[in-house]
Amino acid sequence: MRKCKLCGSQHCRTIYQGLIRNGGLGRYTTNNVPIYQCEECKVIWHDNQFDNVQQYYESKEYREELEGSSEADKFYELHDKETLDKLIYTGTDIYRNKVVADIGCGCGAFLDFLKGVSKEVIAVEPSETYRAIMDKKGFQTYGYMLDALDKYEKQMDVITSFDVIEHVEDPKGFIKDIYMLLKEGGKAIIGTPTDAPIMRKLLGDIYEKKLLFSTQHLWIFSEKNLKLIAEQEGFSKVNIKYFQRYGIGNMMGWIKDKGPGTAVSDEFITETLDNVWKSQCSEKGLADYIVLYLEK
Ligand SMILES: [Zn+2]
């Protein structure tokens, strides 16, 4: 009997058994990987496919497999455009004169923007290559949250982390570390992809194999299990919000071509239509991204 690692329920089932994405698009595992879901808290997970996941994230190999490069310029090119979305998730009014950390910050595409208003900025990033770049830029830099505890236990005002918690082996420990670093009244904002329920409904295992299930994402969370682990680790003020990142043209491209990267663009797909699509996905809790808001 397989036990849920988040809620302890014994009611878990295998929802998929096949090849999954390994790194960037179009690369797959050589063996079938079983994917499990807890029927109680709804978390989806698979067993780690790497021998040493921590070492893997510290290596250049990880970014190269994911993005084709571990160079800073390439990182900025890919990630600078995400900053506006991140500021929409967090708002711009929580950072001024505060002690702020970003967990899994890469080479700091987001932190570069926060640095202008914050009192102090802490960069937490396991990749040595990226950490060296952050050091050079003058950030307080740590590999892991635990390394920052000596200096920053109960000292941080705001902690952000985007597209990271789904990669860590122990998400409860991840939330616990955040709790220890935050001061009373401090806030954490954590974003992670959902299981993109509309895409799964429309495309089933085509979408699951080609995009959703990946060796690097050990977990796919839901509203229920994110709230559960946040409360288990001591947070009493817990909220979530959904955001749809991909436009309606992307969904149409998938239906048309049964694969990623062929978004339909046509004059009927106006900004208005796209905004309606995104707001409906978010309102109905069917969006592709979920953000957890925690206050200590
Ligand atoms: Zn569970």
C-alpha cells in the first residue's frame, strides 16, 4: 500500500504509467514511470528518477537539460519576461525597506528588480554557477534556506519562490524552512504549476506525456494539499489564488497539433478574448498556475 507523503492517506492510486518528459520538450525517459495521486489531498507525484537530486540541482547539467544553457545571458533572456507576472502575483507594495529573499532565484532575474526598493535582498540558489553570478552582483547568497538560518532566523519580512517547490523532495520541509526564516507577521508567496485541468480534460495522456509529467517536477500540487502542508507547518493565515499563464491560442494549438509550441495566432484571438479566457480559468479554479499566500 502506497502512503501519501503529504497527508498520510492510504488511498493513493496510479493514474499514469508510461514515458514522461525528461528535461526540455521532446525528450523522454527510457523507462515507464508510474505517476501516483492521493485520493484524499489530491497531490500528484512520482518517485525521484535521479540518484542524487540535490547534487543534480547544484550542477550545470540541470539547467542545460532544461533550457539548453547555464549562461547568465541566456537565463535573463528566458526569465526577465516573467518578472511582470511575478510582480502581479505579489503586488509591488510589500518590498520597500524590507528584508526580502527569493528561493531558487537562478541568477536573479526577479531579485534584480526588487533590489531597488528593498532594505536587504537574500538570494537562495543551489546552483553554484548561478550563485557565483549572484555573489558578483553583491547579493547575500546561500545554497539552501538552512544555510541562511544562523544569520536570518525570524529576520525576513518577505520570502518569494516561484516554480521551485515542485522540484524539491521534501515540500513540507521547504515550507518549514520558510516559516523559520520569517519574522512574526512576515509573508511568503509561493507559486507552482497546477495539473492544468482543462488541458488534461481535452488531451489526456498526450498532454500528460509531452508536457505535464516530467522527471524534474516531483510533485503537482492542488489548493487542498498546499493549504494542508502550510497549516501543518504552522501558518495560520493561508490563502491561494489561481492565475492562467498560457493563452487560449496555446490551448487551440495543442488541440490542433497534439503537441506543444504551435500556438494558434489569428485575428479572432484578440487581447480581449485572451483576457476573458484567462480570467475564467482563474475564477473557476481551472488555471495552470496557483499561488500560495502565507502570513506568519
Ligand atoms: Zn494526500
